[in-house]
Amino acid sequence: MQAILLIFVGGGIGSVLRYALSRWINNTVISHFPFGTFIVNIIGCFLIGFIIFYSERYQEHVQEWRLLLVTGLCGGFTTFSAFSMENVQLLTDQRVFISLLYTMGSIALGFLATYGGLLAGRAV
């Protein structure tokens, strides 16, 4: 039951943060490119890399922190479903180049951000 509660709390916080940050970005940057979800997902990749590496340093309560922060917070913060829907919408609007750029950029920068998070966790 504790695991479910940790995931629930982390997921709620992550979802609210995703909504607020994505909305703020999309209201700030006027573009057909879905910068809100893109930036949120890159930040989430960095955070998950950082949290996983950093939590390895401390053996006490590692599982609880991972449930709260990785499964809950990062799981609620990032969103593959929005990424998929935005790509379908871009393709429906015949914005193929933007869709390809979004997909390739998300994958490439997502990997780099996760690796950067691991390096940052190692440096702390």
C-alpha cells in the first residue's frame, strides 16, 4: 500500500508540474512545433537519469525514493501519449517535416538528457 501511495503522490505532483510548465511554454512560444511537451519530456529524461544515479549512492530507502520520484513524479511529468497525439496532429495537418524534427529531436535529446542526468548525479 505504501508503494501505491508514493506513486500516487509523485504522479499527482508530476502531472500538475507538466501541465503548468507545458502551458506556460506554449503560451510563451508561438510555433507549430509543440515546444511544451518537447521541453517537458527532455527535462523529465534528465531528471530520471539524475535521480536513478543519485539514488544508487544511498542504499537506504532507495526503492521508496524511486517509486516516488521516478515512477511517480517523472512518470506523471513526462507524457508519451501527448507526444504521440501531437505527432498525429502534425501529420494530419501535413506538417511532416515538423513531425519528423519533433520525433528525432525528442529521441536524440531525450537520450542525451538522460545521460546528462546520470553524469550530473555522478558529479554531485
